[in-house]
Amino acid sequence: MTTNKRYVQLLFMSQTCQPLEKAASAEDKKIYKEMKHADKVMRKSAKKLGIKNPILEIPLELD
């Protein structure tokens, strides 16, 4: 199971086009790929809607 902290790290890496670590788990690879796609779709949609600085966020869970 991936933690919120790891989700945030993967989101940052996908948005800044940083490569995923070679030792990343299969789950991390899947999440990274999905986030890259979500970021691409979000930016394309934002451009159509005239949004200048779109932000893709992951809500944090509070205990």
C-alpha cells in the first residue's frame, strides 16, 4: 500500500518530468504512469478552459 507521502512524491516527480527510480515497485510504476496521464489531461483541459495555472493535488488524510 502506498502512503500519502509517497503519492505526493510521485505526483511531484510526474509533474516535473523526473524519472522514476529503477528500484520502484510495480505499484509505484503504475501510480506514476497514471499521474503523468492525469497531469497531461488536466493541463490540456485547463488550456481549453483558459485556466493559466492548473494544480493537481492529492488530498491528505488526517488521523
